[in-house]
Amino acid sequence: MKRLLAFMLLLSLYAQSETLKIGIKPSEPWVMYDKNVSEEKRKPIGFSIDLWRKIASELNVDTQWVYYDSTSALIEGAKNKEIDAGISAVTITSAREKDIDFSSSMYELGLQVMVDASKSSASVLELMAKEIKKMMSLETIMIFLLFLLVTIHLRWFVDRRNEKSDLFSKNYFSGIIDAFWWGITMLITWETPPSKGIARVIDLMWHIVGILAVSILTAIVTSALTAQAIGGSIHSEKDLAGKFVAAVATDAPRKYIEKIGANVIPVKTLAEGIALVRSGKAEALVHDGPRLVYLANQINKKEKKKVLAVAPFTFNPQNYGIVFPSKSTLKEQTDRALLKLREANGLEKSFHEQLKNKWLKSD
């Protein structure tokens, strides 16, 4: 009986799944979790998390997540054999392959360009309206109307004292209406009626106001045309040459766009790069396409309007892979699982395709 119990205990221990240490680092929508929660209570989600869980199921292994703050730290962890594998959004490169091993491609992508949506798709009239709306606050409108009201009253009062002038009606209400149309006409056409003395001074002052108003409008039109030229002229990576382009300082895209002649603005995070694009300090942001599309969708949904756009073209093709320590026996098993998860099951989409629709679908 004791032998039977011992045998059953050994059998149960043998049947238990192996637990693998899997390194991850945050990268929307591949790996996401709340950093403010302790590691024991974190519940990571994302494309890479779902993919690894399915691979782990195929391999009949359990997973212990190991958290890293950067891609370089994750790769270093694999190099030093701190982890059995690492998964996130890690680009397969020849330089990295010297220190660690990669799985076959888990996702194919390329670089894409994010721009301010209003500068890439809006018409000049829409841009003008947007700029005028920014300028014409309630306070500005009230000040202008008050200034106009004072000016037309003053101009009517001066003209009323001149018995020879018939520019305005001597009656208050009809005279003020005449003075109002005088103010609007001068503001737009700069046509000044023959006048002398104080009336001429008032006409001159209002004439200067008209010049300033047209100058401001001209500046707005110029700004709108320039903005559209910036956003609307990026049709391929060649158009980035000479433009001010944001890119994460530590990532591969920065090195690539430097080579094609862009004026690179290094940023620490994509959030910082997006802020530069929205403020107009950067003409574009370059990064891995799926991540830019995901972030643009999230921001547009949050603001309930299209504020960011990702250009449809891709360039500098890349592949994401799962990271392993050199000569890992786990690599071949993972590659087989990856191939299986890409295979369609009759009319049903493959698991890989289902993940793309779940996490990387463009709205």
C-alpha cells in the first residue's frame, strides 16, 4: 500500500506542468499592465500576452511573468539566462541575434508616420475656421463689439454736429444703423468718406483697425496653408527628409529616419512624441505601425473626434520575434507552436488572425 501511494505521488509530481519564466515589457497593444499594482497582483493583457498563453497551452507549461522596463533590459535578461523566453514587441535584428536567439516571426510590420489629423485631411477653409475659432473667444468678441459700439456712437455724434454732412441720419436709431454699416464697410473695404477734423481722426483710427484685421486674417490663411502643406505632403518615407520628425531616442526607427535626412527630435516616450505632433513642434512621429494605429485609435476615441492620423504607407519592413537565451531548446518547440497558430482551421480564421482583429484592428 505504501509503495502504491509513493508511486502515485511520484506520478502526480511528474504530471505537473513545468513553469517557465517569461520576460515582458510594456508596449501597447502588445503588453499592457498597471505599473502601480504589485507584480504578484498584476494581470498583463495584450497581443503578446494572449499569444504566449496559447503557446504555453500548446507546450503544456505554466508561466511566471518577469517584468522589465525596456527592450534592452529584456534582451539582457535573456542573454544572462534570467528568463526562459521574452515576449513583447521586440524587433528581430542581426545585432541582437549576436547575443540571443529569436523565434520565427510572430508578427510582420513596418514603420509608419503619425501626423495631426487636422493638418493631413482638412480643407483650407476647415483649417481657417479652426484657427479663427481659437482666436475668437467670447472675451475677444465682447471687446470688439464694445469697441465698435463706442466708435460708431462717437462717429455719429461728431457727424451729427456737422450740419453740412449727410453721411448719417440725424435721428439716433437710424443714424446709429448708418454708422454701424459705415464701420463694417470701412473694416472690410477701407473706403473712407470725405471728412475733416475729429471725424477724419476717427476714420483713420478705424481704417487702421481694418488693416490689422485683414493682416491677422492673412496670417491665419498662411498658417492654414502651411499646416496643410506639412501634413498633406507626407506620402512616403522620402517626404520625411528635411522635416522635423519625432522618434523614441532608444529605438531603431530613430536611426533609420536619421539616415534618410529627417531632422530627428529624440523623445523618451511615444506620449512625448504625440504631444509634440499635436502642439505643432514636430511635423510627424515615426514608430512601429501597429502601435501608432492603436494609440491614435485610443486618443481619437477618448476625445470623440479624429485628432491624430496614421499615414497608410509602411516602410523599413520588420519582424517581431520571441526572445530566447542562446541555444535554447525551447526555441524549436515555440516555432512549431507559432506555425500551428498561424494555420487556418477550415473556414475559421487562425488564432493569430483572431489576435490581429482583437488588438490591432484599425478603426
